[in-house]
Amino acid sequence: MTERRATASVNLAAIERNCARLRAELRGSELCAVVKADGYGHGAVQSARAALQGGATWLAVAAAQEASELRAAGLREVRVLVMGALSTAELAQALAAQADVVVWDERYVEAVRAAGGGRVHVKLDTGMGRLGVRDPDRAGQVADLAASAKGVQLAGLMTHFATADECADEHFERQLELFTPWARATAARHPGVIVHAANSAATLRTPRAQFDMVRCGIAVYGMDPFGEDARARGLAPALELGSYVAEVKPCRAGESVGYGRRWVAERDTYVGVLPIGYADGVRRGLSNNTEVLVGGRRYPLVGTVSMDNVTIDLGAGAEALRLRGEPAVLLGEQGDQRVTAEQLAERLGTINYEIACGVSARVPRRYHYDGAPLDTGGPLDTGAPLDVQR
Ligand SMILES: Cc1ncc(COP(=O)(O)O)c(C=O)c1O
């Protein structure tokens, strides 16, 4: 029996359609679906399969372990790029998983050769300031070395943008101006390499950033790379986070709810208790700071988010008592109402990425295809609260 208290539903059809939507932006470039961090909280393997179904031809992860997990799940043919920095042991693991790895220094090329060889992508740091080498000449030399080192194959040339999502920022154009001639010249010396730079924002921002392949994460999951309304860009969120109203109780004017007494009822009302909390990914910063959907209506989350519970103000009407046992949506849609990752991110002063990645491992993921259940996790707990017949 799966739990009802906190559930993440993932619509794999949405991931498929988001990939198709992204592909429609491309002029012949390949789509690499970024499924690191357990597919931005959606489940890496399931998301990867849906993305491939939607037209992605590559996968990217951050860690060697993530590449191994994809292979172990049967995703054996597809090219997987490990984008993160790797220790010697992690490099060996990535190469054992037949993954491509990123290098930017002669030492890394040598490490790949010493580990028995593999496919490498040379990273030019055009202004992100993290991994990669800043000097284009040096990056070119690393590429030449990779192409000539025994067992090593120069597979790609890449960079990563720092401000693709900030449309007024000129840094993006400067990065593109640095990368384009370097990639062209280096690719001319090494025909067949794959040139790639764009994340979701850059992919949607300009075809000039798309090159041979784009590496999209956030948009694959239907969130907006610019923090705006994903729907307006033709993307649909795949993830919903829900719970249910486990208890409804009267709260008199002047009574408080939750830790620290951060909410005190101004009038007599009913409070609903939902067994989901910050240990599930409902951030504590949402205390008195979001709305929850029940029965197609919005109710304010009141009081402090606890580890395992949140409370909502259901209002004074006796109909509140009938909401006991009703499903509650903390992220997602109900009727014509929606709570989006972008809205929650704005409330919290963060980005939609962190909302999705923050749904914790304690929350079971239920997969469906436009509502048709897909997983075999046992019968769904339609979970009427104890002693309530519905
Ligand atoms: C190197 C690299 N490429 C691509 C991506 C995908 O970015 P996005 O989720 O904004 O599409 C990431 C994600 O952080 C990344 O680190």
C-alpha cells in the first residue's frame, strides 16, 4: 500500500510533450535531457525514458553515480554525459558506465587515458566561472591533446551560460561571442565533434546558442527557465505535490496554530491539518505564505510549516467539516486553480529548480500518463481518514 500522506505525481506525458515542444525550437540540433538530481526531483529513470520518447537523443547528469543508475535501469544505448567534476574513483565509475565526461585541463585528459580511455568533451569557461578553462588557446590545446591521446576520443566542445535567463543582461552575448569562434575553429580541426552550450533558457532565447546539441533540464519538466509562466511558453509542469485533509477542527478567535504561535485566529474558523511538512519538501518559508488547493478552492496555509504537518484555514462555514478526507494540492492544479513552482519560488525568494529538487526522498513518486496510472507500486491508498466512510 502506498502512502497517501504526501505524494508526488509525475505526468510522464507532460515530459514527453515538453521535449517535443523544445525540439520544435531547434533547427536540427539534438536535444540532451538533463536528468541530474533524480531528474530535478521527478525521478531520473522515468524522466529519461519519457524524454527519449519525446525526442531527446542524449542524457546528461552531474555525477558518475547518476550515470550508473541510468545504465543499471536498462538505459544502455543512449549517450550519457556526466557534466560534473570527478574524482579519480568517480571518473572510473563514469567510464565504466560508458558515459562521456567533461575535461578542461591536460591532467584530466591524462586521467581518462590512464583509466583506460573514453569520450571527452572539452569545456571552455566563457564566463560562468566554475568548471572549464578560461583561455581559449589553452582549451584548444586540451582538445588537440584529447584527440591524440591513446584510447581517448574527443567527442564534444562545450560551455555553460551564466545569465541566459536574464534577457537584458549582455554577459550572455559576450559568452556566445567567445565560444562561437573557438568552437568553430576547434571543430574544424576535429570534424565530428558535437558542439553544445545552451541550457533551457538559452535554447529558447536564440537559435544562435543551439549549435549541434542543447542541454535542457528545467523546461523538460515543464517549468519556466525565466521564472515566468511556463504555460505561456507552451510548457506544462509534470510534477504535483499533494496530501489530504486528515483532520478538520474548530479554532476559536484568539487560539493559535502550530509552533511558535505564528498564526492566531482573528475569528472563529475551522482549521484543516495536512500530514505533509518540510521533511517532504514543503519549505518552512511557506509558513503563512502560500495557498493550498482543496475541492478546487484556495485556502491559506496558516501557522508554521512543521516537519510532518501543515495547517490551512478552511473558513468559518460548516462546509469545512465536509473537507475532511479531501485531496489537497500544494504544488499543481485542481479545477481551474493552480499553484506553480514559479509562484512558490517567488514567495520564497528562490528559483523553481529548488522547489522541484526539494521534494524529498520520503515522498513516493506516482507516475501517470495524462492521468492513467503507470506504476506498479501497489494499490493506491485512497485513504479515508480513520473512522470516516466516504
Ligand atoms: C552544465 C549544465 N548544462 C545544462 C544544464 C541544464 O540547465 P537548465 O535546467 O536551466 O535547462 C545545467 C543545469 O544546471 C548544467 O549545469
